[in-house]
Amino acid sequence: MTLSIVSSSAPFSVMESPPWFQGRGIPPERVGSDGQYDHAGLANRVRLALKLEWAFGVEGLRVSQRGQVVILSGQVESLELLQKMIDRSLQIEGAAFVEYTGVRFVMTHCAIEAA
């Protein structure tokens, strides 16, 4: 069974932007890494930037967003690394604030010398 809803009374088609949005483009926090609309675009771009800058140390980090607010949670190696990640996140277009919640500091790389 296929359900189709057709309305000729709509002021714009589904493929067009509504009048209040036309000419404004995509809000910076909704632009994906490919330049197209992505509801979680800011979080995805921040996640990519952090992975490119720190190949290790971000495996346990979760990045989400609430509008222009980047939210970091999970595990990082140190407070110093978290601060660097916050600073880097704020450099991404569309990020106004960074919140971090439930962040745990876990040492993942340890070198032990034998005596």
C-alpha cells in the first residue's frame, strides 16, 4: 500500500525552501563536511577536525551538538588535551560555545621501562 499526499494549496513545493528561508542559505551549524545540509553538521565537522589533529586520544570521545553549542563527553587522555580540543572546536565555523559533561580522563598510552 502506498500513501500519497498531494496538496495544491501549499505555497511552495517540498523541493523548494520556504519563503522565510530563501536567500539565507544553510545555517553554519547545519552545514555538513560535504557542504550540504546536515542536521548534525557542526558535530560531524568538529569530530572530523579532532580526529585529524589527534589521531589517538579521541577514540572514547563523543561529540554532539545543540544548535551552535558543541557538546563533548566520554573519555580523553588529560585535562590539557580536553582544553586543546575545546579550543579547536571553537575554531569551527558555527560553534558559539563548547560544553563538556561526563568527561573522564583515561591514560591510554603508557611506556614502562624495565630496570
